[in-house]
Amino acid sequence: MATTPEGIVKKGVKAWLTKRNAYYYMPMSNGMGRVGAPDFIVCLAGRFIGIETKAPGKRRNTTANQDREIRWINRSGGFAIVIDDVSQLDELLGAYCACKSEEPETGSKPA
């Protein structure tokens, strides 16, 4: 099965979050979850973060539902972002979370 460009970004986000020992959850996107919810719901360095991933070059292509959820998270004191390249995580989250790489504890790796 071929991996989509967005799938490659998601894989990179998982590795980035795992390296920092972050909790994350990927809501279902098959109609059973919340419409417009970010691809990743994250707790990192005590912060609530939503990460919406896009294929490279498509960062501005969010839907109205995604825009609504991002605004809601940000208004509620969390931090929601849209990325199309994993390198943007360091830029956007590094200062916000004072993130640092950590080795995950044994058994703490998400499924």
C-alpha cells in the first residue's frame, strides 16, 4: 500500500512526539469522531495541543470544520496548529512547551 504525502507527515509527527515522551491520541476520522477535530490530540510538557497535518504545500487548505475546532482550542487556552512539514513542530512548539527530547520510558510508547 502506498503512503500518502500527508501520511508521511503524520508518521514524522508520531516520531517527533514519541521522542519527547508526549501523550497523543489520533481521533477516528471515519465519521464516528468529532468532525474537524485535529489529527493529533496531544499533551506535551503539561500543555494541551491540537495538531492538524496536511500534505506538503497544503498547510492553508483547512476546512471550515477544522478552522472552527482550531479556534475553539486556542480560545480555550490550548494551542492548535496546522503543519505540512515535521520541522515546523520545533518552530511552533519548541518555545511554547520548552520541549526537549527524552527517551520514552519502557512500555510508554503509544500503539
